[in-house]
Amino acid sequence: MASSNFIDHVRIYMRSGHGGPGAVHFRREKHVPKGGPDGGNGGRGGHIVLRGNKQLWTLLHLRYQKHVHAGNGKPGEGGRRSGADGEDIVLEVPLGTVARNAETEEIRAEITEDGQEAIILPGGKGGLGNENFKTATNQTPRYAQEGIPGIEEIIGLELKLLADVGLVGFPNAGKSTLLSVVSAAKPEIADYAFTTLVPNLGVVDYYDHKSFVMADIPGIIEGAAEGKGLGTRFLRHIERNSILLFLVPADSKDVKHEYNILLNELRKHNPELLDKKRILAISKSDMLDQELMDELSNELPENVPCLFVSSITGFGLQTLKDSVWKAINDITD
């Protein structure tokens, strides 16, 4: 994904359609000079609908769509004919899209499946025609209902990538390199901080045509939850990951301390992230010999599985895939 093409948040002014008014009409035929009321109902206003599309990976196609108006319902007619419904507006969005009221933050819908549809702003109901108001004491009602107005809101659409595994680490921890080695993804890789400016997804092949999806998000720094570095802009992308794979490089001054900083930033962003399964991988382990690995193992956190890996030499990558697969599928040894 090119950074200019990856859009994960848009705000759109939306208005569902107004319901059409009911009709005031009386049956008039050659041999029925005093027919009763036969005014039809007004048509429903058009809905604003979100539809999941697995072929989309970004909200780029909605970036410049600032206003969306659904069609209004048509008025009812004589002869008990109802007005036509207003035209619905269907916006296709990538899986993982959340729609919120931009002012109240109330969630209107979450799209997680291909083809899933959700009405985020329903159209106004059409008004009843005068036929509906006929009674034994009022056989010629000369009134009908107006249609119910549509709903106007500014809706924020935000994308939370759907992936099995989310890579978590400081800038230059080797996340992009790992993703490029275990999948066909080609993220930008360079020897400086914040090379990754947008999330990247890769499909990791496993045995017997099995696979899982791994997401690499821009690096976290201490204070990210307060807006430092790239802030919390991309932290939401790991909220739907099944597994969090923490990456800390072997040349770190204190692996356990770095891991705890990352954990703390996630806690401050969303405490529920700590309920997810976690794996800690020590990247760039080609810099270590077995003696250093043994020594470092004694300093690693005890409450999380720890592995040594090297994206350059391939060391430990199959073991890492095995561990991730077991964690995703709740397989215990």
C-alpha cells in the first residue's frame, strides 16, 4: 500500500431520504360520484447503507465524497397507490470499517464480513394517505400524514485492519523485514526510524495450504498513547488482531524493559488489548551466539512465550510460524 493511497479515516455528511407525504384523494368514477377516500401512502425515504467488500483495503475511494444524500420518497397517489421509495445509497467499505457519529462517537455499525450490509441512517417513513383515517364517524377525511424527515449526521468511517497477527514494536525493530520474509508483502524497508508510515498486510503460508494474515503497523514509541511519534493513529489497527507479536531487537539495551514499555502503551490506548494472546520474538538474533541467547533468556519476561528469530538468515522463523499457528487455533502442546 502506498502511503498516499492508504486512507483509514474519513468524515462524511450524510442525510437519509425524507418520507413522501400521504395523498388526500377520493374515488371519483362515472357511476360512483361519492366514492370514499383512496389516498395512498407516501414512499419510504432512501437509506444510507454500508456494504463490506473484501476487495477493498482502504477508504481512499471515499476520501473526497464529502456529502451523501439518499433519495426522498415519492408522494402517495389516488387509487390507493403508494409512492415509490427513495433511492438507497450503498457505500462499499473494506472489512474492519467502523461507522460512528462524529459528534457523539456512538457506533452506528461495524462491517467485518464480505457482503455484510448495515443501515447506518434509515430513511424517513412515508406518511399515511387519507384512506387510513376513514372511520364510521369520519368517512371523508380530508387530511393525510406528512412523511417523516430523514436523518442528518456527520459520520466518521474508520478502518481497523482485520488480521490474525499484529506486529508490535519500536521503529527499526525489524517488523517490516520480518513481514517481507514470511509473506509476499513488500513494505518499504530502510535503516532509519518510521520507515513504515502506513499499515501493511501479508499472507503467511503455512503447511498444507493453510495460511494466516499478519499486519505490520508503524512503530510505537514511548508516549504514543499521548500522541508522540505517530501517536495512536495506527494503534486501532491491532484492536482486531487475534495475536500480538511483539518484536524487540537483540541489540536492545534491555529487552524486558522495551517489552514493558510497549505493553504499557497498549494498556493506555486500550486496556482490552492486554487480554489478547502475546508472543515475544527477539529479532536480529543472527547477532547472537548460543551462549548470548542462553544468557538473554534469563532476562526475558516469564509470562509470555519468547523466541529468537532472524529475518536475514531465517533462523527460528518456522518455529515462530508454528507458535503463531498454535496460538491462533488454540492448539496446546
